[in-house]
Amino acid sequence: MANTDPRAYDRSKVAVGLLVAFTLIAVVAGVVWQNGQFSRTTNEAQSAAAIYTAPPPKPAASVFVIGDSYTAGSLQGGLKRQNWVQRANIGLNEGAYRFTFTSQASLSTGYTRRGPTGYTFQDLFANTPRPLVDLVVVFGGGYDRGMDVDTTSRNLYELIRSRSPEASLVVVGPPSPDPEVPGDILAVRDVLQRNAVAAGATFVDPIAEGWFRGENAKFIGQDGSLPTDEGHQYMADLLAPQIQTAIENRPVDSSE
């Protein structure tokens, strides 16, 4: 016989109503919690994006290099991307500045000696459109052995100062791979050093620093004179700090 007690029917309706209510509360609570988590995550991402700022662009630094076979490269090494100028450019651009290198170099050329092209260092500089650069590097002098470089070196440094007055100047003397450095090479080195200092330049002395003597002779090719690819990387490693320092200490235009 069926139960027709109205109170039992009412209790059933109450139970169903409570079940529905609790279900709705659980669903709403879950949605709120999820939305809260999503909102917090979104806010955190927006805050992180607001805090991050792109780093400022690196200041530019332009370098003009004049040189002989040590800079031009040779069959022994240093051609194209293996050249010390290119290697220094790559290494220095990993630092605080955005470097740009330009070079004018000619085989067997010097301050006074004219190489196969008929140019001297001064010609290489003078024949270039006025370089608006931060640093000029003059590297060489070994092919001037036995020649007078006093006047030609002073004239070159004066020309650089007049055409690029705001540029720093680094003069790198002649290297010598000979175990006993010839006297005429030392004489050229001494004149270049004296005139470079008088011109306010930084003088780098490969002979005094023993660049290619002793165990460092391994960086010279089979001709016994010019550097290999490894020798060019070695020169880049030696000159990069000098270039970096010259750029950091370059004159600042007071009108800026």
C-alpha cells in the first residue's frame, strides 16, 4: 500500500531543494575561485610586463684602421673574416658598444715606403673620404726599416688630427718576429713612439711586449714574417682592450 503521508512528501521536496542549492553554491564557488586565479595570473603578467623595459641601445663606436700586411692579411693568414680587424670587431661588439670597423691596408706599405699599390699610410688616409670616426688606429712601420719616418709620421698624425679632431688616436709600432730585433726596426719604433706621444696618441709597442717572439712565434706563418689565422685572432685579442680603452677615454665635444 502506497505511503500517502503528506509530511513525507514535504520532506522529499526539502531534500531535493537542499541538494539543488548546495550544487549551485559549489558551482558558483568553483567559478569564482577559477576566475580569481585567472584574474591574479593575468594581473601578475600585466605587472611583469609593466616592470620590464627594453635595454637602451648601445652607443656607437666607429674605428678606422690604417695598416700594412699585418692588417691586410696574406697567404699566411688573416684573409676576409679571419683578419684581426674582423675578429676584433666581432669580439668588441659583445661588450658595451656597437662597433663599426673600416680599414685601409696595403701589402708592404709604410709611413715612407710605397708598396705595390704606390701608396703610403698617409695616402691611404688622405684618399679616404673624411672619416667621421671615434678612433683611428695606425698599425705598422716594419716596412720602413732603414728609411726616415720622422717627417712622414708627424705629417700623418697631424693630418689625422686635422681631419678627425674628435677622434682618439692609437699608434701600433712595428712587430718583429726576429729573436734578435734588428737595429733599424728599433730605430723606426723609437721615432714612431716619440712622435705618437707628441701627437697625444696612445702608443702600443709589439716589440717591447714580445708579441711574436719566444713561444709566441707559433703565430707566425711558414714565411717567418707574417701571422697565421691564429696569429690574427691573437692580435685581435691583444688590440681589443686598447681599442676599448681608447673609445671609453675619447674626447667629448663640450658643445654637446
